[in-house]
Amino acid sequence: MITLHHLNRSRSQRILWLLEELGEAYKVIPYTRDAQTNLAPPELLAVHPLGKSPMIELDGRLICESGAIVETLCTRYAPGMIPDQSDDAYLTHLELIHFAEGSAMTPILLNLYVSRLGEAGAPLHPRIAGELTNHYRYLNDLVRASGHFVQDTLSAADIMLSFPAEVAIRQERGAEFPALAGFVEMIHARPAYKRALKAGG
Ligand SMILES: N[C@@H](CCC(=O)N[C@@H](CS)C(=O)NCC(=O)O)C(=O)O
């Protein structure tokens, strides 16, 4: 049994989605963001010193970091979601798994935080806006004719990249990045994605 420590409205939603795609038995322990601060509740700190979500428990081991969770779950339950290591696509997979958290989230989070500074943040806006566009364009250009990243069926990278891609669409960048918009439309139409939305509340 897999246990997911799930924070509402968070990057944990993509792990719920993956679990629904896998069809494996799992249990969700829900956590709710503080209504004022929007931060995770202190109960998550009792689980792990970072107090962040997602985290899963698998075979008695707590695993944090979405990338590590997705890689572990796909390797064990859906090896077809990761290209064979002898294929060039495996390197693209590795790049994109790391890109999702290590690169794309930097301008996304900077944009979120700096926008709260109002006029005081204005000197940073052009640089952040430029980097957001740079990262979204890169992703847009990597979407394959099949509508996926890396391979022509759902892969681990699609799960990881769903979050930054959805942010781009929520920021109304769909017309500028139509392939990214198509990717988001495609994943939203998947039955497992819809079940995960319900499960995540
Ligand atoms: N790189 C981590 C990021 C985890 C993370 O920052 N999660 C956010 C939710 S999207 C969180 O728990 N925030 C609550 C808080 O910082 O209080 C991952 O991909 O798992």
C-alpha cells in the first residue's frame, strides 16, 4: 500500500494523478493550507523536517521530492513510463524530470513572490517575465506531435511537467504557447486525471 501525504492545491496533485494512472492501491493523508498564510500546516513538519508535500510512504520508507517519487513509482509499477536507458529519449527524460523542479519552478515562484511586493518589485519584473517566457517556450517547443513530452504515450516527464504547464495556461499564455495548451487539454481529458481531481478535493 502506498501512502500519500497530500497538501491541497499543491504539486502533490500530480502524484495523485500518477497514482490513479497506475491503478495501485493507495491511501491519502490530507493536509489543508492555512487560510491566512497559504502555508502547509505544522502537522507536515512532524512527518519530515521540510514540512512540504508531496511525500509518500512506500515499504516503510518516507520519500520526498516529486521527481524522486515519480521516478520510484514509475520504475516499480509502470516501467513503460520511463524510456529504456539505452535510448536517447532516456536522457531527455532525465533532463525534463530535473527541469520541472530545478529550472521551471524558479521563475514561477519568483513571479508569485515578487508580485506580492507591488511597485517595490517592479525592477525585477522584466527579468522574471523574460525567464518565464524562456521556460514556457522551451517546453512548448518540446511537445511532440502526439501531444506528449519524451515519448508518444504518457511518461514520467508528462506527470512532472503537468504542473508548470498548467501554471502557464492559468497565466493565460495558451494562445502564445499552443502546443503547451494542447498538452494541458490532453492530460485534463484523461479519466485518471479527473479521478485524481476528485480524490484531491
Ligand atoms: N521540490 C519539491 C517542492 C515541494 C513543495 O515546495 N511543495 C509545496 C506545495 S506546491 C509545499 O508543500 N508548500 C507548503 C509550504 O511551504 O508551507 C517537490 O517537488 O516535491
